[in-house]
Amino acid sequence: KAGVTQTPRYLIKTRGQQVTLSCSPISGHRSVSWYQQTPGQGLQFLFEYFSETQRNKGNFPGRFSGRQFSNSRSEMNVSTLELGDSALYLCASSQSRPTDTQYFGPGTRLTVL
Amino acid sequence: AQKVTQAQTEISVVEKEDVTLDCVYETRDTTYYLFWYKQPPSGELVFLIRRNSFDEQNEISGRYSWNFQKSTSSFNFTITASQVVDSAVYFCALTGGTSYGKLTFGQGTILTVHP
């Protein structure tokens, strides 16, 4: 079974731009969660989607948004990029229950200049 | 609110030594789940173990073992006879109640195993 895939793997943007990251979950998994990892703040939860609905959201500004499609693939968008948005963005998929094990993708490394 | 504390920021050992990574958690949920993940330099978080709050049995998987003690809110991870390939960052995580897909992670422990 293929694992979680994320595209692109690396991205360089400048301040003020916007970016869209993509995540394809493990086949059969319907829940997708997103996390931001930085050296200073560690791993922080962004949001979780299940059946195209956002079930939970972390403490991030409205510039961070996401969506999920009917095939469970998910995208997250960051608008008006700031230098502090430079991070590794990790996507995880799980079956359906909120406490199911999450399996992570390789991440997208975003650098904002 | 949930909280996970990994007090050891970095641990350095020589190959074949045993090493224990500590994890202490806080939660008000009566049902919760604890996890350990490994993050090698490639960046991907690799799932190691999941344990629910009603199962306090210790678990052993090869050179890995986990000690869950509800009385002290701890979920420690021991690697026996460490190997260079065990070098990575290890994260303890917690979810429960109506967390809905939210894992609360500790700050991670950087383990370096020297040959």
C-alpha cells in the first residue's frame, strides 16, 4: 500500500506571496491532518479534515486554510506569506476515528525569503 | 488542555548501550491515546507504537520496549542495544476526547548513537 504523499517536497517563495501544498492520503483513509514543524515551536497542529469537512482547527491565523476533496486528497493554502511561515509542513492520514493512528508523509519544506 | 513533556532534549550514547527516552503527559480526558514517532533526517515521522489509556501492559517489539504508567502519567521508551541507525529525533504524542485528529507532541528528544 502506498504511503502518504505530499507535493511539492520543496518550495521557495517570497514574502506576500501565497502557496498551496497538496497531500494524498493512504488509500482508504478518510481523515487528513496538517502540522507545521519549526525549530522554535516544534510540531503544531493546523487542522483536520474528514469527509470534506473541517473537524478541528489549531491556533493559527486565518491566512492558513485548507480543504479536502471527495477522494480524500487535501490541500492547504497559506496566503500573504511571512518569514515566520518557513517550516516543514507535514500531512498525516488516518482511517476515520479521531483517535486512529496517523501516518505521516515526507513533508513539504517551505522557505519564505 | 493537553500537554506532553520530553525533558531530555538530547541524548548521546555509544552503540550497544541501552537508552531510555522519557515522556510525561497531562490530560483531563479519561480516554486517551499515546504514541511514539521517530523522525530520521529525511523528515518523515515514522509511527512506532500506539497505546490507549486502559491498557497499561508494557510492550516489547524487538529491541524496543515501552513502559506505560498511568499513576505517574508517563510513557517511557527504551531501546536495548542501540545501533547507529537508531539515531533520530523521537517524539511522544497524545490525543483523546474530542481532539479530532489533533496530536499534541512533545518537543522531541534527539538521540545520537555513536559507533
